[in-house]
Amino acid sequence: MSPNRRRPLVGGNWKMHFLRDDATRFCDALLAGGALPADVVLFPSFPLLHSVAEALTGSEVGCGGQDIHPADKGAHTGDVSGAQLVDAGCSWVLCGHSERRHDHGEADDLVRQKAVTALRYGLTPLICVGETQAERQAGRTFEVLERQLRAALTDGPATFTLAYEPVWAIGTGETATPEIAQDAHAFLRGQLGDMLGETAAEAKRILYGGSVNPQNAAELISKPDLDGFLVGGASLDPEKFLAIIRSCGSDT
């Protein structure tokens, strides 16, 4: 188990996968897994939100949106509002995932706006930060993380969870070593300490995301500043996802 006092959290980001029947079967398998040693949240694509939230009714597993628009409503084709996410049964939302930053050109300030909007609707923002391979090779990892974090939190949300997702490890099969992940998480916690104070920083959960699987999860979660995972590909297989969740309760 993670050797700190923060309860682990595991998120499953389904991205643009699954149809309704797939999602329902997954939820049934997840809930059949019994008591879990971590908080769990699923992030389905927008058309699946209602079905997933309904399938999870009565359980402790949360449901979240993959994105949110800063505006309450309006002419924003293809976007989704905070009110719509809540109406669909969400309690969480991803903000600033690297695929949104890359595919849709989302800048740091927009991520902050989305996180602030999420809180206004009672949604917990899961703010994602992480460097590209080129930025890491140039020795700019901490510079990038500090920029993204401070932009998201300056005059931003007071309630949030953080996810460190090195872009070079997302969907590539290349995972950050436990030591690399710990260094980044420790740096982020230090930055949170400067911004929020040591007590608040120690209470914040910081997740790792980037080719997490049942084979590497236990070693990663053993690091003192890793508080869980934001899982991509492995979250599409309920057995693998359950194995990752259970690793948060292991003694390794």
C-alpha cells in the first residue's frame, strides 16, 4: 500500500472507446469485484455518461466527464457544460489531459478556467500535467510542470486532484520508472506546498498516468508521493483494471 496517509484513487479514462453494452458489462464486472482498497472513478466518453452513472448507482465508484467548457451554456458545438455533466450523473471531470492540450490546442489558462467552472458546479477537477519527450530530453521537465501547475492554480480552484502524466509515456507502452515518477510527484508536492502551504500539500492526492498496468502498478504505488493512478488502455479490461486497483492495497 502507498506508505502515506492519503487514500489511493484510481481513475479509468476510457477515452474514445466502448459502446453502451460494453460500458454496462464493464461496470457489472467492476462492481462484482467486491470491496476495493482505493477510491475509483470512471471517465467514459460523453454519450456513455448516463448509462455508466446509472450502472454505478448505489456503489462507491464515481463517474466523471473527460472535459468541460468554461461557459454555462451557449453556441459551443461539440462541447459540454458543467450543468450537463452533473445532469448526466458526474461528480468528477478531467481538466487539461495531454490529448486535449495536443489535439485541441488547449492552453494553460483554459485549463484553469475549466477547473474553476468544474468547482462552480460541484464537480471535482482532476487536473493533468506532464512534459513531452522533447521537453524531458531538453531538461525542462520541472520547468514545464511548474508552469502548468501554477497556471492552473493561480486564482484557480481550491479543491482538486492532480495527475502527473508524462506525455512520452501515454499509450506508448513506455512507463516512467518508479524513481522518475517519484521525482516528479515530489516536485509537484513541493510546488503545492509553496502555493497552498505544507499541510494542504500533504493532503493532496497526486496520481500517476502513463502506460500503467498490473505488472508495474505495485512498484509505482510504493513510492511515497504517488497516491494512485489515472489509467488509460488497461482501464478497458475490467480484470486488469481491478488488478491495478488492488495493487493499491498490497504490502509491496
